[in-house]
Amino acid sequence: MAAAERATEKRNGREEKMEENILATVGDREITRDMMLNIMRSMPQEERDFVAGEAGRKLLLDEMIAAELLYLDAAAHHWEEEKDFMKLLAEAKKGLMQRYAVGKLFDTIQISDDEIKAYYDAHSAEFKQEEKMSAKHILVDSLEAAEKISAEIKAGKAFEDAAREYSSCPSKSRGGDLGTFSRGKMVKEFEDAAFALTQGMVSAPVKTQFGYHLIKAGEMTPAEAADLEAVKDQIRKRLFQAKQKEVYAKRLEELKESYPVQINLAALK
């Protein structure tokens, strides 16, 4: 009786596992959620975005099932014993060994905090945070309308209320709020006028290709050097890539001492 109960518990456990991790079975082979996730991680971003949805995952599962079916059929025919397969296997093994060797070489690379600090000090100009500001605006189609609204604001009307009432920009629902932006994000006429303001100031009418703007400056953030901690990972990546090239080239030169290389340039013509 106890054995039967244990068997039932085992079956129940398998059913629970099937629900949680096993996506499908093909013969006696299981296709798991982890297997699918590993495939998704190796995909280009565009394909990964596609399979992120349920329909995409279903298509991927169909492909994984098809692959298992083909594998089982090949194994049943003992195709792994054929000469052509053995040749493909040897080529694949060679490629894997080459990539593994490169990986082992790069595993020796270490980047110290001192190296990161030295690079930061030598290249501080590369890590400046851009000048930024927040602003609100009112967009109308004529200079006369812009001047009329400007007069109302000077007389005491809240800029945000004027934006909701008069602006033709979708930002009117937010009181004209455009959020925060840096230089190069707005058309030049707007940008030049906006960054010439100080916080709280409202501009005179500014003409752009979109119409006439009244701009109210918000918080201004001057350009400044980024904190080391904020760019530490970025610097580490740069240094790692540079060292990859160095250790790779150095190792090839060492290997050429052990395995002489002769090149027939005439055969390339």
C-alpha cells in the first residue's frame, strides 16, 4: 500500500512538473521551459521580441518539436555512423574547440578598479552629461495669437491654463509640459530660445516650422562630468574589449612560434 501511495505521489509530482516546466514530450524526450529560454537568449533582439508573445512562443515550440522528431528519426536510422555525418561532426567539433579556446583566453582578462579610475581621469571629457532642461510651451499658428496669449500671461493668467486653452500641441492636456530634453532634441529655433531662458522665464513668441511658440523654462541642468560610478560599467566594457584585442594578438604570435605559418599569397589572386 505504501509503495502504491509513493507511486501515486510520484505520478502527481510528474504531472505538476509537466505543468510548471515541461512544455512538451516527443517520445521519451522532454522539451522544457528552460530549453526554450536558452534558445530565446541566443536569438537576435528582433526575433526575441517576436517570440516574447504567446503566438511566437507557440511557433517556437512547434519548431522545437519538429527538431526533436527529426533527431529521433536520424537516431533510429543510425545516421551518426555515416561518413558524411562524421565529417560534419568533426568540422563542428573544430569550430567549437576554436570558440572554446578563445573563451578560455578571454577568461584570463581582469580589469582592476585602478585601471578604470585611470581611464576615467584620462578621458573625462568623454563622460560629460549633456546640458538639459525641462520646459512647457504653447503652440499657435500666428504671431498675433501668440502675442495676445503672452499679454494674458503677463496680466496674471497661469501659463498652464493658457496652454490648455489655446495650444494646438497635444501637450496642452499636460499644461504644455514637454518634459526634459537636451540640446539637439528640438528644432534649432526652439532650442536656442529655450536654453537662453532662466528657470521660470517665459519667452517672447518664437517662430519655427510648426508655428509660433511661447516657452516657459523649467529646471535647468548644466553640463557636467558624469560620476565615476555612473560610467564604471561602460569603462570596464571598453577596457575589456581593448584587452581582448591585445591578448588575442599576443597569443597568436606565441602560437606561431610553436606552429609555423606559411602563406601562399599567389594562390589568393
